[in-house]
Amino acid sequence: MLGLEEIVNARKVMEGRIHRTPLISSMNLGKQTNTQLYFKPEVFQKTGSFKVRGALNKLNSLTPEERKRGVITVSSGNHAQGIAYSASQLGMKAVVVMPDTTDSAKVNATKGYGAEVVLTDQDLFQVCAEIQKKRNLTMVHPFDDPYIIAGQGTIGLEIVEELPDVDVVFVQIGGGGLIAGVATAMKSKKPKVKIIGVEPTGSPSMYESLKQKKIVRLDKVNTIADGLASEFTGELNLALTQKYVDDVVLVSDDELINGIGLLLEWCKVLTEPSGVASFAALYFKKAKIPAGAKTVCILSGGNISRKRLVDLLLKEKPVR
């Protein structure tokens, strides 16, 4: 099992290489949610999402031979950019297999950081395995990897250090690397903090796995939150979530769209659907938390094209 020591070591690896994103408060949205509300805006992180943390920690752990061969991974976009950026910083080549439906902003950014992008409508992991074998590349799993999880966990360290009396933290779940790392870090430093995971209703892989107490692979996923559209979680991710996370709740696509609009209106912060899931769960009262609780919502990413943003906001309708 991963522990606090590995997360502390991960922070040493990325020191001076990434941003330490600040906690920002919102008085108006705090009043609307009856909380003392703070956001951890990883939308301002290098590459526009938290994923660079885990990617940098993982690539730094590779042997010289593995680095020489180059790496390959699968991603719907944000992990792709994290790997591409980190590989460029370490002088490595990177190949990323992405769905052919990926937002153009994420594809273009990944290429811009120097990675080779392979778009496909087939199973990502299968295509990745074929290319890896053919080209002898080093596989980097997007979420079920202790170095990836430890890197994401550095967010938890920063939250506790900046807000020692935090009561509740909302964390989105895709493959589960973010919540596994954040929960491990925060519960190790502050055992009484409440950690609430958030998934889309159309991609509840962790929610179902917790219910059945085993890895559940979904037959299909259907959500606008492409960064959270994972058919399954990982073994280590599930184990850490079972150990440290207090609850996992679900939000609808309509609630995600409303969340994007609310953050733009009240905080002038742009998120993608995946990035706003934490706040949507708070705003639409998916979990019971004490009145006035010091609450942090992680805004995990903001990589969205202007066209897709407009398309989503035009679909916005009131949610009660």
C-alpha cells in the first residue's frame, strides 16, 4: 500500500517543476452552499490540470533504459498532456493513444508538448499494447500506479498545509488516482477530515466497485466529463479509496454544465466538465456536511475548446 512517505518524496521530485496552486475562497458560493468554501484550482497548473503531478513523478522513477526507449500511455486528454510535458522536460519521447472523440484542445496541446498522438475508435489499452510491443516502449498506466497516485497526492499535502482546519474535501474520480492520492495524504495528516468522491452518473466505476467490493468494469460509459469516463478503476486505487474515503456520490451531466456556468459567473474560473464535478456535488447537495464546514473543492482541470464550452453552455438548463 502507498503511504505518506511516498507522497512526500513525490513532492521533492516535482519541487520547482510545477506550480503550487493556491486555495481561493468564494464568499458568494459559500453562502449559497452554507459552507466556508475554498477551491483548489488545478486549472492553473502546468498543462491545465493536476495530471502533470503524477506524470512527472512516474517518469522521474524510470530507469535510464526505460527512459531511452520512450513511454506510451492512454488518455482522454489531461494525462496525455501531463505525460507529454513531463517527457519533454526529461528529454524523452512519448506516444499517447487517445479516443478519436477527444476535445481538439487536448489533442493539440498534447502534440504541442512534443508527444506523438494516436487517435482511435478502438479499445485504448488494446491499441496501446500493440504499439508498445511493436516499438518496445515503456507503458505508463494513467491511474493504477503508485508513482502516479503519489504524485496526485501532493495536492492533499498542500491543502492541509494551507488550511489545517479543513473539514471536508470533494474530489472527482475517473480512474481513481487523484482521490486515492489525496485521501491517503490528507487522512495521514488529518484523520478526521471528510473525503467525498464524485463520479458522473454515466461513469460510476468506483461507486459500483465499492458497492460490490471488487473491481467492476462498466459495459459502457456516457458522460460529457471525458476526463472521468473510465470503465474501471485500479486495484490499488480501490483499496486506498476503501480505506480512506468517506463517501462517493454521483452528479448528472446537467449538474456539471450548471457548475461550469456558476464558477464562470461567480469566480471567473473556467473548468472543463471533469474539473467541476467536485463543486457540482457540493452545490447540488449530494452529500450531507455540517453547516459552515470549511470545505475544499478540487477543480481538477480546465482544458476545453471554446467551441465545446459554448456548445455546453447553450445546453444549460436549471437543475433543482
